Amino acid sequence: MSHLKLTLPAVILLGGFLLCSTVSFGKPEYTKATKKACTYCHVNAKATPKELTDAGKYYSEHKSLDGYQDKK
């Protein structure tokens, strides 16, 4: 019974880590290259990482933000 008190929380914690470490679509190199936050290119980087802003779509097509005009 006492080993269950240790094992169950450990399994739950491990499951949480595995669930939270999903595949990332953005890369740290993009942040370094553009000097912009994730939310500059992604509508909601955590909830919907594939949904891009206009800047993100431009970067996806051109692999750079050079020449991108921010629409304000």
C-alpha cells in the first residue's frame, strides 16, 4: 500500500510532463533570427500554434521578415 502512495503521484507527474511536452512548430532559431516574440507570428502560440498572423504567413513564405510591412 505504501508503494502506491509514491508510485501513483509519480505516474501522474510523468504523464503531465509527457502531455505538456508536445511537438513545437516554432523554433527558438526563429525568435533569434527575427528578434520578435512568438505572438508576433502566431495568433496564440500555445493553443493554436499553426494559426499564423499576417507576419507569420509572410515569414512562412519568405523565410524572413525582411520587407514585411506591419499593418497597423
